[in-house]
Amino acid sequence: MTAANEIEMTDKSSKIQIKETPKICAIDLDPEIIEALRDRGLQCFSGTLGSQVKVPNFNIGDQHPCLLNFDFPPNLHEYDIVIVDLQAQDPIEYKASEHTHLSTKGSEQDIILSKYPEKIFDPRPFSASILGKKLQELFKKEALIIVFSAVNEVIEYHVGSLTPYGYREHKTESYFLYQFIQSVTRVRNKIGYNIVPSSNVTREEFKNILYKYSKYFSYSAIFEYPTIWDQDENISINRKGFIPLLLNTDDEIAGFIDAIYAPALVFVFPQIINKKREFLIELINETLPGIFPKLFPYNDQFSWLKSDKYLLPNQENLLAKKQKIEDEHKKLLAQIEDDIKQNQFKYQFLHNLLSETGDSLVKSVEQFLTWLGFTNIINMDETNPEIKEEDIQIPLDNGLLVIEIKGIGGTSKDRECSQVNKIKNRREKERRNFDVFALYLVNHQRYLPPHERQNPPFTKHQIDDAKYDERGLLTTYELFQLYFNIEKGFITKQDARDALLQYGLVQFKPSNTKFIGTPLEIHYQGKVVILQLDHIPLSKRAKIVVCNDGVYSTAEIIEIHDNGKIVESASHGEISLKLSRSVLKTSDLYLIH
């Protein structure tokens, strides 16, 4: 550490005024969050339920002693807030030295045996039961237990001892992860992301923070409403003091407040994706002080002034307007979400072109070709399932187009590329006419993002053979790109349909354009290009289409240099063009007529 850093840290710590209360015990909370709490002057102990351990139990009979590696403050009863994050961390490697008592009195040492086939020793449920006992003293006063829930784990432990004669097992004991919270007796593992605040939340400040962070919550456990037996009515009823905070789309409880330990309270929240630090800071700095002023005596903002009893003039109307705007905002968001789902359904065939195989891929290609303007498309798998040859036939004014479609994990073999040629020959014999066009269409390397695939995926040999056999080769990724190029007006549907009848590698060129060439050189971040023109007249302000790996855009010619001089136009020889946007050295350039 440099002297400058030491001075900076000293200055920072000297400016932080440490608050006497509340004292916070943070168990398995991210170190960055603990640091953020300490930066606000809060006393924060960093504890743990213990790390999961990779135990080398590889064979039948293998067993290893394990110790509970929890860490709680010895004076936990003097703390005011306990935060427990139950989200599991990655297991650590087993080290025998870390699972042996350094000082032992007597001839026996208490241990837990991890036995084959257990490979991961998870001490947390056992440690949670110990934490629950230590919290009993804390529950006698006003205190807060804040829990971030996670998948419930139920673990059976082999409890024993190490004696001069070896290991001796005494009993097995089972514990579950929520053992330290009495109110959690019925918990079910279930994963989801859609959570809304419950209507039971009435405190405005609490409602605000829950709505603010609701889109960041993700749950992996849901909780049942605790019940008690009513002896008078002889029925089971909901226990008082339990308030659901957050519900999933099935109205199941994903978060709650429980006053079973009153005057202490338990808060259970789901996990918060990427926003846990912000949520906790806001909860402890802004929300809780107004509700529990005794725990936050440093808070001198008179939060009771926000009570309905002390509303300022116009405040009620403004709050009502705020609520109305929030309600309208929720309706608009719901409508947008519905529109997004409908849009995804409408255009799902485009994504299927990039990911699917089999019948689903064929159906998506059929839908694309229908959008492209082909009529009388015949899905052979549906109309003639007994014929295991081409997937699609399209009768044309000038013949018949047959298409073989494949979705594969790699790239095409020669026989896969040429299979459609055999089908073409059969159809020509059937028709007694050489008017059959053949196309091999492939969704290649479909587990990779399309821009990371080999494009095009065909070898020179495969392309040359396709030209010789008079058949086409094409990828579904190019169809996907074609959709957007047509929608942007670069290519007409008619030209695209005609292009599908090409031999060799099928290429879609922008409509109503003339190919200029590719840059010999590029300069000034691609905005100046050197071209070799072959009697193609270019003029200042002319528009060109720039093609980069199937993505089209337009550029304008700002300036033309011919033999070192600025000219208004040029048509032959080596010239320099200054363009309105950058291009690549591999870009294909087309002049718009």
C-alpha cells in the first residue's frame, strides 16, 4: 500500500462517526455490503454459518471428521440487528488441519463424520440450530432479524467422537436451514422471479421500498401461513402476528414479517439480484428508522412527522396524485408486457430459424417463406409424411423449388450439402422437365450465437460442387438478417425470392444498386476509403449501401479525390472517397441508382 493510499484511508476513517447503536451482526453477507454499512458509521460484525466443504469420500467406507466452521459474536445477545443471507456459496476444499480441535481436554473429542457417498459437507443447517439457541436472549428485547431466503436444505449429520481407539458414532441428527426461525416450519423449494408486494403492507415507507425493488427479487423458497389450533372452535386458524410481504403469481408467500418473538421482529425477503447493497442501505438508513426509532436513536429526521396526523397543506392531494400516477404506471407496464409477449409470439419464427431443428425449424422456414411472398408452399412432412426427401416444395411460374432443411450442431458434410441434388434429379424425371431449382438450407452450429459461427459454413469445394450441380447453399442466419434488410428497404421481396434460385452460395444483394467494390485501403477510422473503379460513375452526395456480413447500412459520399484533387465525380481508376460513416476493409459497397 502506498503512502498516498494510507493517508486516504486514514482520512476516510477519521471522517466516519461510529454510531453506538444499532449493532449489526451480518452473517454470510457480501463483504462489499458490510463495508458499505461500516462506511455509514454502523458497527457491523461479519459472521458466518460456515462454508460448505468438498470432502474426499470417493469409495465405500470412506469417512472424514468435519467441524462446524461457524462464526458468531460471543456477545450476540447485545446486538440489535442480525442479518442472515442464506444464499449458498461455492464449497471450499477439505483440509484435515481445519477439522481438528487444536486443544482438547479429556480423552474424547466431539466430531461430525462425513461418510461416503457424501461429497459436500454442509454445516449450515446444524449451525443454524446453534444460532437459533443463541438468538433466544436477543428475542427478549426490541431487535430485528433480517433474512434473505434461499433453497431449504435438510441435512442428516452423523454425530460422534474421536477417542484413543478411533472414531465412535453416537447418533444421527437432522437439521434444516431455517432451524433458527421458529415461524418457518413449512417451507417449500420453488424458483421464480415475478413477485409483487402483498396488500397486507400498509406502511407507506415499507410499501415504497418493496415496490421499488420488486423487479429485482428472485425467490427459491415459499412459505406457508403458520397456523395454531383453536380449541374452542376445534379448527386450525392462522396465527396472529404473521404478515405476508411479498407474493408470487400463485399468491404464495415469498417474503414476510413475523412478530412471534415480539418485541423482536423477523423479516424474510427473497434474494435481490444485483441490488442487495442498495436495498439494505435504504432499508436500514431510511425505512426502518421511522418504524423503530429506539433502535436508530441517531436518526434525527423526526420521521413521525410523516404520519397522517401531521400532514402539511396539500400533502394529502399530492400523495393521492402520486398514487394515481403509480397505478396508471402499473397499468401501462402491464400493457407493455402483454404487447411484448404478443410480439414475441408473432415473430418467434425468426428466433426459431437460429435455434431449432426438425419439424419446428421446417415450420419456421415455411412461415418465413410465406412472409417473403411465396404462395402454394407445400410442407412435405405434413402433406406427404411417407416421403422422406425434401422438406418444402414451392411451385413457381418457371418451375419448382425444392428445399432440404437441417438444424445441426456443427457444419455440413459434403453428402448433406449434395443430398438435395438427388431430390432435384428425381423431381425432374417425374416432371420430365429440367425446371427444378434445389436449395440446401442449414441452421448450423445452432448452439452458438450466430455471430460466433463459421459464416458461411461451406467449404470452397462444397460451393464449387453446388455451382456445378446447379443447386443453392444458404444458412438460416442469412434468412434472419434478410428479414431486417427487407424491412429497412434495402432489398425487395421479389429480389429476395429470385435470389433463392441462385446456384452455389446464395447471396442477397441490395436492390436497385450496382456493385462498386471493396476498399483497397481505409483511413481515418474507416471514413476515407480507396477504391478501384471500373467505369462506375460516382458523384458527390451520392448514396451507397454498405454491407458487412449481411448487415446493411447507408452512407453518403462527402468528398471525392482523383489524382490528389477534389472532384465532383469520378468513374474510373483509383480514387479516394470521404464518407459520412465508417466502413470496414471487408465491406461490400453498392451505389444506389
